[in-house]
Amino acid sequence: MIRFELIAHVAKQNPHLYAKDVEAVVDAIIDRIAGALVDGDRVELRDFGTFATKELCARIGRNPRTGQSVTVAAKRNVQFKPGKAMRVRMNLKPAVQEREVERLLQAS
């Protein structure tokens, strides 16, 4: 699903909202998550997953075309770890999926 499809889906589920308002909300959520990651914070969305950053050290790499050694600078990378309810939901058959997700949500 891409951003546009997410906005369309949320707008369809909430007919009382304008699509431009839904787009503003989705953009605000994505911007806030990105801002928190830039600041080095961890973002946890219950029953969905956790976004965090990981520091990657500088290293010596190789240019695959020439074989020449290249210095790769240190950088930060975004990592996502799905929550338990998300993992269960992804790995169940559709008929069982809804019952199991509801059971997990009620147990939390």
C-alpha cells in the first residue's frame, strides 16, 4: 500500500471527513514519526510495531565495477520491528485472523 492508497482507504472508512483533511492527518503522523527518528527517539505504535534508528559505523567497501576500495561514511539507518499482534495477523489464515487479533487485543 502506498501513501495515496492509505489516504483513500481512511477517507472511505470515514465518509464524514474530507479527503484533504485525511491527507493532512496522514502527513502529520508521518512527519511526526520522521521527526522523532531524526531526533534519535524511538517510536512505538502498540500492536503495530516499533521504529528506531541504528548507527552504522564507517567502513571500507569495494566498488563492484572496478574492485577499488572505497570509504563508506558512518550513517544512521531506520529499523522497523513488527509488534506481536502484527506478526500473528500476518501469519494466520484469514478466517482465523480476525478472531486471534481480537483475542490478543482483549488480552493486552
